[in-house]
Amino acid sequence: MLSGGYIMDKPDRVSGRAYGAHALVYLIGGGGFYEDTVNGRRSVARGDVLVLFPDLRHGYGPTLPREWSEIWLGCGGPLFSQLEREGLLDRRQPVLSPGLDPVLVEQFDALVRALAQPHRQQDEVLTARAHLLMAEIVDRHRRRQQSPRDQDLVDAACAALAEHLHQPIDLHQVARRLSISFDTLRRTFTRHTGLSPTRWRLMRRIEQAKARLSAGATLAEVAEALGYCDQFFFARQFKTVTGQSPGAWRRTFMGVVPGLPAT
């Protein structure tokens, strides 16, 4: 179950709480602190996102009263727990710094507005949108942590790796395009993204698969569009990455859509 809203000019701080579900707090004005029993206390500022983990006692809020404005999303259900298991969310890193970006603000706002509609979309659809938003936050945070030179290199590598996802790729050729050695590509990319180039590209293929599945494509159609030799190999790889078959993933997070075999 999702929930969300705005808190403008927050008058005081939250202290010693532990929620039963994940939550995101996007700080869009002011600043203050965040603390929890695992990571201690740190300062936070406009453009930071607090990831509040279930059953982790925490506190946060303005250093001075009313110098804090936020958009928040409460994210119950299994999806964010799965993101923890996959390493996209990490309790040792509860504060992410994607920056105050109009695109992110609009994505948060669009979810909050959708949640407020009397005849809103199914929770599974909105949860999938929250998943994509979380991936975007993590990606922007990682990019901002890189040195300018490394950022340029990783940006160029990401662009190359995201090309033609339905075709095989030669990573040595990608390295030559970037005028670096294969070992430099592998080390730099893995250090700054947390994934090897091969794994990063696989994750992009799986994200493309999720988007197509959520739009109603059949298993065979998704496999063909992404260049898999057959739907059974695609289904095995999808399950290896997500822990679920394509059919189970769509039933869990998008609702049952006719036309997808329950593989």
C-alpha cells in the first residue's frame, strides 16, 4: 500500500520513530539532520532523499523550526524489501543526494497526485512507478559522487551499453570507442556504479522487459524484442535477476493481465 503527501515549513523534528514500512522523504526546502541507530547523525540539505527503513529507529527534521519542506512517500508491500535484497537500497546509506531536480520533483508530485485521486490506479501500478523513481534516485546519486573525469567516462559507457539492447555487445569494442583499455572500463565502471558493465546491461534489459510486461506484452513478444533466443531462456534469466518468473512478477506488482503465460 502506498501513501504520500507534502509537509511544508515543518515545525519540529521526528525523533525515535520506527516505521513498519519503507518511506522516502525528498527534502525540497531548508535543511537539518537525519540520524538512526545504525549510522549515527548527519546533516542533510535541500535535494537529499531520506530512505526510511522499516523497524529502524530514526529521527530527522529541521535544525531551526519551519526550515524544512518535503515530499514524502510511504511504500508498503514487498517491492522495496526486494530492492533491499538486490542491493539497490542499503541500510548503511539512508541518505541519498540526487539533487533538487525539477524532473524528480515532478515524478514525486505525480505519484502524490495519483494517490490522491478518488479512482486512482491500482496500487501495483503505482508501486511499479515508485520502483522506477527509486532507481532514478540511486542513479542520480551515484553520478553526483563521481569525479568529473570519471563521470564523463561512466556516462559515455552507460550510453554505449544502453544501445541496441536486443543485440550482442563486445565490451572490448566499447572500451576502444572510449579510448581506454577493457580493464580500465571494467574497474572504473564497477567502482562507480556498483555493477560490472555486463551486469549493468543485463539490468537495463530486465528493466526494459518489466516495462513491456507492464504494458501487456506476452512473454514471447518480450523475448523477441530483447533479442533472446527463446522465451524460456528469457524467463530463466529474468528469474535469476528478480527472483521471480515474469508471470509472477506481473501478478505481484502489476496485477493479472491476460495473455502472459504463468511461467
